[in-house]
Amino acid sequence: MKRIRKSVVPDVRQINRSTVLRRIYLGQSMSRQKLSQHSGLSSATITNVVVELLQEGIVIESGIEASQGGRPRSILTINPHYGYFIGVDIGETFIRIELFDLTLHRLSSVAYPQVLDENQPEQIVQYIRQGVEAVLAEVGVALEKVPGIGIGVGGLVEQNEQISAYVPSWGWQSVPLVTLLEKYFSMPIYLDNAAKVMAQAESLFGAGRWYEHLAVLLLGTGIGAGIIADDALYRGVDNNAGEWGHTTIELDGRLCRCGGHGCLEAYAGAPAIIARLREVAPQSPILQSNDQERIIVALVEAARNGDPAAVEVLKGTAHYLGAGIANLINLFNPQVIVLGGWVGLEIGEYILPELHRFVARYALKRSFSNTTIELSRLGQDAVAMGAAAFTLEQFLVAGGRQHSHSLK
């Protein structure tokens, strides 16, 4: 996500707009009186700000609050059609572009399969450009109604003067993806690690909504984690916190694509699961496909049907993941662990009982007793929704003010 330069002199009017808009958004609907009570702003300030927001169409009056006497109070609600957010999920097997309304309800989605030879930065940029045009056209929304684009990518994202993406498995080293996109889009563009934006989505709208301490696990071709501590995303000094897949699970173990040995990803990422199946059952018909997703889907189906090799492979995966999750619990003491990502969604329900057993074996008993493990409720939309949530946050910070922009 782009860092916002802070003005030396605070814009009191914008701060008041932001405060009111955030209260209405988070409360879903609210009367002027409750706004004053919850925001700490005077009734006169609330009245002035609400008049502006109503005139601009950001907020609408959606009904009348039941009154115990006196004048009825109108209810203020966010206008979902005032603006639209675009979220992009750059995965290792696909790119998904989704359009959301102002309340982050998904309206349109398009996905493009990723081919390893086509994951060069300029190709990714063209997919995003094409996808943005497609989702807007499907709903009939003009680009001018979009305050910004949020993007999650499965790699490291450094947020210095130039925002850069590092995806070693693709050969990406310090790729200025935002700068490349700005050639085509004249609007704010926010880029962050996929696990972090997924954690944002789960914290705001998913299984972690009512918790202040959670770990959201993205299991796919690679493995990552987004950590929410004290209701805030934990980033570390270089925004590289959460590389859970590259914690050591076995000393001098399997070679990982990061160049290290014994990483959790080398035992529980999709390629590792498939490699283990080749070791256990090299003649398995499941391996006839070259598509990672099809193999994982078929593996779970075979395990449900009692196939011994499939059962063994998934039990082994649960074992490694269980030890890895126990390490997270012992380090961060979260209230909830959320299992997501396309591999997590496919295998999660099947391995959950074994996963609980292995986590209990390795985690500190007291910490484990205060932690629940849940599956993602946002499904395949989690990363794109989380990316869009970053644009929403900037919209709220700006008090709903938008800048003019277009597709170049």
C-alpha cells in the first residue's frame, strides 16, 4: 500500500468528514444524534458534515429511527453506488480482477489462468488492464467512479520511495509494478503482499471480524501468513513479516525454491503435496494432469473415497501444517487461526480434525486452549477483497474525496 505523506497542518474539515464517514460505514447505519455521541463531534459539526455528504451522494437517508417521543430521526447509510473499488489477486496459477461497490459487495469478477512463461511484469499489467475494462463493462460502471485499485501479490512487497515486488520464483527482483500500471491508470494504486491483504479482508469481513489477534494463513503454491495484532496488521521493519512458509520445519530438510532447506512451504505448498504423492504412489492416475489445482482437488476426493495413498499424503500435510501452526500460536498467541488460499480451501475441511490433533501436540497447552482454527469464509475472493479494502481505507481517510482519473 502506498504510504501517504502527512500534511504539516491538519485539515480539520477533512478529519471531521473522515470521522463521520467512518462511523457511518462501520456502524452500517446511524442517526445524527448517535453520530454525535459516538464521534465526540458537536451537533453543529455533524449537521454541516452530513449536509455535505448528502449533497455529494456519498451518504443517503435510508429510513426513520423508532422514537420514544419527540421528532423522528432519519437513519444515515453509505450509498453503495457512489463509488466502486477494484481488487486484484495476482496468484501463481491465476490472476483475478474483481469489482466491488462502496460497501465491498462483489459485483463482477474475471480470472485469467497464469502460465509460467507469461508471468513477466508487462504481461501481468496487460491482464490487469484487460480485466479492469471487463469488470467495469459487465456492470456498466465508468472508470471515473473508481477511487483506486488494490493489488495483492504472492511475494515480498517493499514500500519505500518506489513500491517494488519481489517474486523469486518468477524471477522478479525489485519490479516497480505500481509504476508500470500508472502508465495506464491515472488513479491511486495500492500494492501489498497477498497474505497481508487477505488478513485485512478476514479481519474486516470474515472469520476474524470479532477478534483483535489473529493469524490468516494463505496456502497455495506458496505459503504465507498475515498477522493481526491489537487489531492492526503486523508488518515488520521492511513490510516482510509473515513469511511463515519460510520458517524452518526440518533442519537440513528439503530444498525450498527460496534457496533454503527445510522450509514449511517445501512440505505443505501445492508442489510439495504433489511431490509427496509421486513418492508414495508414482503410478497414481491423479498425477496424469499437469494442473496443480486439478491434482489437489482429485487428491482430496480420492482421500474421501478411502484411497490409502491420498489419505497418507494429506495426513502428512496436516502433520507439517500442525507443527507450523503450533509455532505461530506459541509466538503470537492469536485468538483465531484462519485457513485460506486455494489449497487451504480445497484440503481444509478434510484435514481439519487431524490438523487440530497435531496442533494440540506441538502448541503450548494454555495458548492452544485459547485459540480456534477456522476455515476462510471469504473463499477465493479473500485476496481481491482485502486489496480493495486498502482502497476503501484511503477513501475513508480522505473523507470520501476523490481525484479525477482515467484509463490512459
